[in-house]
Amino acid sequence: PVARLRPVSGKYLLGEVVAVRVPLLHLSNFQINDWPELSTKRYALMVLMLPSDSARQWHVHELELVEVVADQVAVALSHAAILEESMRARDLLMEQNVALDIARREAETAIRARNDFLAVMNHEMRTPVHAIIALSSLLQETELTPEQRLMVETVLKSSSLLATLMNDVLDLSRLEDGSLQLELGTFNLHTLFREVLNLIKPKAVVKKLPITLNLAP
């Protein structure tokens, strides 16, 4: 029994009690590089209670022994807490490493796909476009009706525009590193609209759609 009943009042009387407060350590109590201290200090309270019918009194050397035992208990509890937090931190680090490895592989796959695409654009697609431009230029030197000459000019402008767009796609690497600069220059806005009209007029004629261009002065 840790208490005895007083016959007269019916209340319980506690026995002799000794309580010792000892600090507990956690992984966050240690400064690792620039890690901030994440938690405040924690303590454990070790309580020893004698039976109520004991007439024994605590001596100084016995209290010192109790403090030593309490310190050892605190060390054991601290080691358990530090081990638990270390294992949790290790598991979290492993998860982060796995996520980083997956992201790295995905980035490498994207880079390879982009390089393959640019290689196809540079070799397989640029060659026929340049052939169209060259043949259209040669065809302009022949005797053509006004309508045929307009068609050839439209083919030449369209193929030149396609070549320009392909060159812009091939400049993606310059765009990514920030070295791509816009070219500033003057141009005739009305002439630009007319060229656009000539590009889309053949498709409109095939679909039998009327198309007109109205420009304000």
C-alpha cells in the first residue's frame, strides 16, 4: 500500500515521497550545421513513494543515490527518443532522395526527347523546306502567267516562313539560357497584312470561302 486510511476522518495519508526532476534530450536539442533548435527543453520527473506504514527516513546519501538512478533513467529515455527521431529523420531523407532521383530521371528523359526533336527538325525537316525554297526561286525565273507567278511567290513566302519558324524552334536552347534577343526593325504594316492574305487565300479558295482585306489609311 502507498497510503493508509486515517480512522477518524476517513482520509488517506500519503507516505514518504521523493521527486527528482531530470532533463531529457532529443535530437532537435543538438545544433547540426545551421539547423535551428526546434524544441524547448523537456524534463522527466522521477517519483519514489514509500508505504505509509514505514517509519524509515531518507538520508542525504540515499537521496544522492536516487538522483544518480534518476539521471540514468533520463539518459536511457533520452537515448530512446534520440534513436526514434534519428530513424524518423533517416526515413524522411530516404523518401526525399527517392523523389529527387525520380525528378532527375524525368528531367533527363525530357532533355533527351527535346534533343531528339530538335535533331529531327534540324535534319529531316529543314532539308525538304530548303528544296522547296530553291525550286520556287528557280521557277520564278521561268516564263509564268501573272496568276502562276503569284502562286509561286506565295509558295516561296510560305516555305520561307516555315523555315523561319523552324529556326525559331531550334533556338530553344538560346531561349532557355536567356541569350535570345528580339530583333527590332521597321516594317510596312499594310504590306504585312497583304502577305498574310496571300498566304491564306489559296486555302479559302479551295473551301470556296470569300475573303477580303480592308485597310484604313
